[in-house]
Amino acid sequence: MTDIPFLDIAAMILDFLSYQVFYSTLMLLAILIILQCFPRRQPLLVMGLFVLVLLRLVLPVDLALDYSARYFLDTWIGQGEVLSAHVDDGVSIAQLPGEQIAAFAIGGTASAAGAEQTSFFYRFPWLTLLLFAFWITGAVLSTALFVRQWWRFRIQISAAEPILDPAITTMLRRWQSHFSVKRTIRLVTSDQYLSPFTMGIFRPVIFLPKSLLEANDKSLIEPILAHEVVHLRHMDTIWMRLQNLLQIVYFFHPVVWLVVRRINEARESYCDQAVLRTRRISLKQYTASIVAVLRMNLTGMPDMETQPGFGHRHNQLTKRLQHIKKGGAFMKKPSGFGMVITLLVFALFLLPMSSACSQNGQSTPAEPAAEQPEVVEVPAPEENDTPSTKEASADLRFESPIAKGYSSSEYGMRMHPLLKKEQFHKGIDIAAPKGTPVYAASSGIVRFADENGGYGNMINIEHALGYISRYGQLSEILVKTGQKVKRGEMIARVGSSGLSTAPHLHFEIYPGENKQPIDPRDLISDLPGKKHHK
């Protein structure tokens, strides 16, 4: 069916968005708590911390790092069951017959040719299509809103008159020289009641409302010009475009709109700070310009801010006045090196939201066991078996495919950690740090070694008597299809490449092609057990 690949893509996109919504919400809560510890916080630090929330929205959901906040959460609380729920172990919906998709239900099983999907969006195809249609529609409407507002500013600039007053152009050149802005800047004006703003990147334009010029007070205009030149120096138009893009993609997520607004407020305060620290404009003169903009009612930016400016919102200007009047730390130049180090520490601590799956507080890759693990043999064949079958049976011995780790999910019916409903799990999940070696459980021939939907990077090995072992969620595949491997030979490394939120090995055993999987513990006694918490 031609609609199946579309459904697969829709489910994966919605799955990604849902995790990012959850993670970014946690990030915002953490940032708000951190900001309470900085009573004299600087605008640049505030802006940087909120930018981390937006950065979280574009990072991989399986990003993990030792000694991150997630690492300590797992260590202190016990592997953070709510966050570390594995959403994995299913092949792509595109590989399943169309009638099987509608037949998926919580707790159901699937054949070896079509493993079950544990992602919510793979379970309910019609709901998935409705949600995806809603997301597409919202993104299109948000794009239309952005284009409409951007086009409004373009028309305003096109219809505006150039400002030729020598005193004003001289002020502009002086501030350009001070802030090292080499680009040619045009000054324009019109009688529209818009806030002063800046538009353009390579050929920038500064717009000043005509009512501001008609006041004929150059001391009110200079702070505004200086403020807009700082915007141009820091290429704020580009940063706002990236913010707008995230607002379009996550139009439904209130955290994004809140964070963008806070970033814009901090950006304006930072420009105020940069101008006032030059000591070329007095505090009284600068606040007078803000008050003048408020009195002339030169505010009223639409919902999605698309251009940097002197003051788009009434409440934003009021907050800036309050920060400026406080002086003190606001007027001090922040340490650039210290700010970078602070933001880097917070980024490394907060951004990795996936579990490192460490065991007993250790996160280094597990090495092979020093001594030979106990091997469990498949029961010997009956006397009437052929000699070739007896020989094959003697070679069919299984051992653990991973030396160290712990079981995070067993074979059989289980309570899904996200859906909170029982369903069948066809293998065993062995949690281990990313990069941990994975070994062939028994000798055989590699029949599949590639990416496979929800399994991520996957290997299928065919053994004697038709047995098949399956290894999913691999970060790296070290063998090729058709290659012969021996029991205990390293074939891959642990990862989180499919529908998963944490590094682990998903391991299955089938007694034959197109047969139902069996519990790996029936054949392997040395598989890692569950983690014991002290």
C-alpha cells in the first residue's frame, strides 16, 4: 500500500516532537530554578540559558553524556524509570502488511516478519494521521503568519522615505564606528505608528517613525540609533529567523513561545546595557527615549516578532526601564570568558536527556568477561535424527551477547512504561553504555546487517537447526551480510539507533524463520539480571 511509508514517517516525526516537548519542558523548569539563584543576573546570561531550551528542541532525543543531570537522576533515583522508558524494538510499519497495521493493539503479538511497535504513534494509525494533519496544518498557518508579518515590514520599508538630516546621519556613522559595523546602513521613516526597528542582514535598514522625528529632539533619537546599531552588530536578524523557524515547527508548544519572548526581552536589555556602558549617553537621556516611545504609543508588534527593534511591546519597555533604573550589576560589563564557561557547564549538564545506562555508577564501556561464561546447550536430538542434524545440534550453544549490563525489560507481557498498559515484549533489553561491545550469541551466518525501522541498526544471525538471533538498537555494525561468525565474536556496539530513548541492546531468539520468538533465558543462563538498588 502506498500510504504505509507516509504513516511510518508521520509516526516517527510525531514521536520525535513528543519527546522534544517533554524534554524542553523539563529544561525550562530547570532554567527557571537556576535563574532564581542569580538575583543580579545579566541579560546575556538570561538569553544564553533560554537559548539552551531552544537548542534542546533540535538535538537528538538519544543524546546522553556521563555526569549530566540525567546521569545523576539515574544514579540517585534508580535509573529514572519514567525517563528511561525504551520505545523501541519494532520494525518499520512500511514493512508490515496493510491489514496488520489496523490490527495492532496493546498486548498483541506479531510474527518475526513484523515485530510489534511500542511507540504510541505506531499503535494508532488513524489517530497518528489526524495528529500529523493537525501539525502540518498548524505549521503551514504559522508560516503564513510569519510571511504576512515579514511582508508587512517589507512594504513599510519600501514605502518609507530616506532620512537625510545631516545631524542624524552623523550620529549613525559615529555609532557604527564605535561598534565596528562596516555595512552600509540606510535610514528611513514614514508616518506609520510602528516601533523603531531594524531589517536586513547584508543591506540593513533602520526605520524611525516620523512622529519621533517631528518631535525635533535629537537627544531622543540618538539612544534609539545606538540601540539599533548594536542589533546589527550581533546579527540579531539571523537569530530571530532561527527562533521564528522553531516557532513554526513547534507552534503548538507554549514553552517555545514563552522562551522566545524571554529571549527577545533579554536581547533588548543586552542592547541597552551595551549602549549605556559606553558612557556616551547618560542614563537620563536613555530612559527619556524609552519614555518618549511609550508616550507616543509606538508599540504594538504582532504576536510573532520577526524583526529586532527598540521596543515592540509596552510591557517590554516598562521592564527595561526597571532594569536600567536599578543600575548596579546591570551596568557592569560581564566577563566573556566566565559567561562562556558558565553556559557550557549548564549545556553539558542539562542538554543530554537520555540515560547513559551506567551500571553501579560506572559509565565506561563494558569489556568482555575474563573467564568463559557458562554455556547452555540445546537439548540433544532424538536417536532417529540424521547425523548432520546431530552435528549441527552439538554446535548450537548460546551464551550472553553482552558481558556487562543489566536487564531493563524482560521477555513476555509487561507494563509499557509510557502507555501504562500491558503488552508483549518479544525479547530482552539489556541496558549498557553506548559503545559497549556486542558478541554473537552462537556461531552462524549473518543474514541481515543494516538499519531496520524501530529496531534501528540491526543484525540477524542464522544458527544451526534454523535458530535465529536478533540484535537491535546498535550504534555500530561490525559485520556484513553473508559473513560467518563464531560464538563470542564481536559483531557490534550498543546504541540507541531506533525507536529508543536510551542506549541498550534489544536481543531476541527465534527457533526458526516465521516462528514465534522464545525467551532467551531458556537457552542462556548468564544473561545479565535486573539491577539491584541498595
